[in-house]
Amino acid sequence: MNGERRDIDVRVDGPMSRRRRAWLAAVLVIVFVLVTASAAAAATVTVTPADGTAAVGQTYCVTATVSAGHGGTFVFIAEPTSGSTATPNPDYAEVPADSNNQAQFCFTSATPGQVQISVAARSFNIAQIPVGYATVTFLALPTDANQCKDGGWRAFGVFKNQGDCVSFVATGGKNQPSGP
């Protein structure tokens, strides 16, 4: 060396050595895996509303949204919670996502009780299948205006006053409860 300058033969436009190609391929694979894993970890399913109340026989709908990916299907499963007598119908559906990565699922119950809705996002070009949840409670509501009198409307938990309860009965349930 002794102050001598040595030129290194580097080919800019020449063929790459096998060792360098293998190293570059390994780096690209690692980057791809890391990007794919972080995208999969970030994917979530949000179900709205997350909690709700409906009258027995009333149709209740939830909307699922996936945060990543595109072109998939949502799998909805509605089942009574432990000890519940609710009878969700339908209790299962596969619904394709729209252009906003959303899908809606509507169901009812002929009996009172709590139902948990589980929603999985499938085939959205993501590595893992994210799942979201919601809960709805189906309530037995009055069938006679006398059930609304003398504070009886409070027992149903969905009416803001006695008039709201009586109106519900008078319209045959078409005038939905406005809430407590």
C-alpha cells in the first residue's frame, strides 16, 4: 500500500455476481415478508353498531368494514349468547364487500334475548383473517296499551315515556321506540 492507490474493478453495467444476486434476492424476500406481515397485522374488522337493541320480530342490521385489502367476502354468524333464548334468523350469511370494503347483514329474532354477531373478512388479499364482533339484545315489547300505563313503559327499557310506548302499541310496532 505505502501510499499507492489501487483501483478496484467495479462493473456498473456488467453482470452481477451470483453471490450479490442471491443476497439481493434474500433482501427482497425479507422486505416482502415484512410488508405483508405488517399489512396483515394491521387489518381489522369493525362492526357497527357494536351494541344495540331491537324489538322481538324487528329487523336489525349491522355493517362490517375491513381496514385493509380488497375484493373479499364477509362471513356473518349470529348466535345466541350463553343462556339466551334468542333465535336469530338468518343465523349465517356470506356477503361480498362493496367498493368501500363494507357489507351489511340483517336478521331478526322471534324470541327475546341477546345475540352475538361475529364477522370474518375472507379473501381480501391479506394474510390473516380479521374478525369483528357486535351484540344486539332483542326485547319483548308491549302488545297492549295497558302494559304502558303506571310506569310500565319503563320496564321495556326502550321507550322515552308512556306516550312513546302507547304509540308503539297503537301502530302495531310500526312506530319504533325512540329510546330511553
